[in-house]
Amino acid sequence: MFDLLQYSFFSNALIGVLIISVAAAFIGTYIITRRLVAISGGITHACFGGLGLGYYLGISPIVMAAVFAIAASAGVEWMSQKCRVREDSATAVVWALGMAVGVLFIFLTPGYVPELNAFLFGNVLTISSTDLWIFAGYTIILVLFFAFWGDSIISCAFDRDFARVSRLPVKVISYVMTAMIAVCIVLTIRLVGIMLLMSMLTLPQMIAEMFAPRFKTMVCLSMVISILCGVVGLFVSALINVPCSAVIVILMVVVFVVGRVVLTLCKMRMQKKS
């Protein structure tokens, strides 16, 4: 089994899963505590507009997807704060607009777009060394941002009203974090696809939240869960020759179900003793 590490594509995939797990632990925990899962899904689908426009104009689809993602995340934040629009309603707007723009420009692009499936479904085994360096740079910036502004981010995530009373830069932190979410989505969507991306941003954090309600503990525990499921999923998928993204997601769901069952049984025992 360890002979697989001799292949560069497999070792790159393994390193990529480790780096993505670190970034997803920070971003995903913020998403769960702020209840931004729907917004993250909206940003993910809004990227489709950037991809379509990029192919049509002959510009890098990744760059255009990043522009659309950041614009969509900032738009949701602006509409919810300035226009008094509910975040889920604002998300629906950018979601629909991004998909519509993407479909329009994909249709207008002459010929067939071969890389479109890679952005929609992704493949961990196609991660290159360049991808690793880019995402590693993003992860370092993300970790440093949390290291310097961690307490303020936590305050804004759990109680924005208290953060405002404490005179914390709530707007700045909110916009920066939504931009970080957008960049994380753009960088990983081509590597792992929408399915695995949304799973890594939600499932490990949901599991960690059951046993560790504190933000910093959730980050650490969700990181460990992502790494374990990712590494095991990679080796299992290689051994049985199935898509690794599907195996990783299934493992995360199994861990979530098992964790929920264990937690329920523990609560029932405690109630009987009391």
C-alpha cells in the first residue's frame, strides 16, 4: 500500500488533502458558527459565472471565478447589512445570477469546454506541485490572520452584537472572512470538486461541534477528522479503484453518524443514572 507514495500524483494528492484539511478546519468552523453553509453553497455556484465568462473571453477561468466569488460574497454581506435583506435571500440572488451567467457564456463559447467537468466534480489525484504551492501560500496567510485576529474573529462569529458593543471591527472582519471563504472555494473547487469541498467545510466541523463546542477546539478536532478521513479515503479508493472523493465523503458521513449515536447513548446513560 505504501508503494503508492512512490507515484508523484498520489503523493501530491496526499499532501493536498493535508493542506486543504488545515484550511478547511479554520474556514469551515467559521462557516458553521456563523451559520453560513447556504452562503458558501451560493458562492460555490456563483463561481460558475466566472468560469463561463473566463472561457468566453479567453481569460484564466480561475481568475474570473475568484473575481465572481469575492464579488458574490461581498454582495451577500452588503445586501444583508445595508439593504436589510436576509442572508439566505441574498444568497439565492447571487446563486441564481452566477449560474445564469455561467450557462449563458458557456453556451456562447465556441466548441466544447473539456475542463468544465473538472471544476464541477474535481479529482484529488490531479493536484500538481503548483497547486500545492498556491494553496500552501493561502493557508499560511489564513493561519496568520487567525493568529493575530483570532479572538476578534471568534467574537464576531458567535455574537456580532457583543462584538459591535466591544468596538471590534465587525464589518472589516466580516468582509475579510467572506473573501477568505471565496478564495478557499475557488482554489479547492477544481482540485476536489463541489461535492468534496462542501463536505470538508461542514461535516468535520459538525462532528467536532458535538464533542467540542469551543471554537479553537473545534478547529483542531475538525482538522484531525479531515486528515484521517482524507488519508484513509485516498488509500482505500486506490486499493478498490473507486473515486476517492466519494470514499472520503462516505467516511465523513459514517463518522458523523457514529458520533451522533455515541453521543445519544451517552446522554441516555447519564439520564438513567440521574
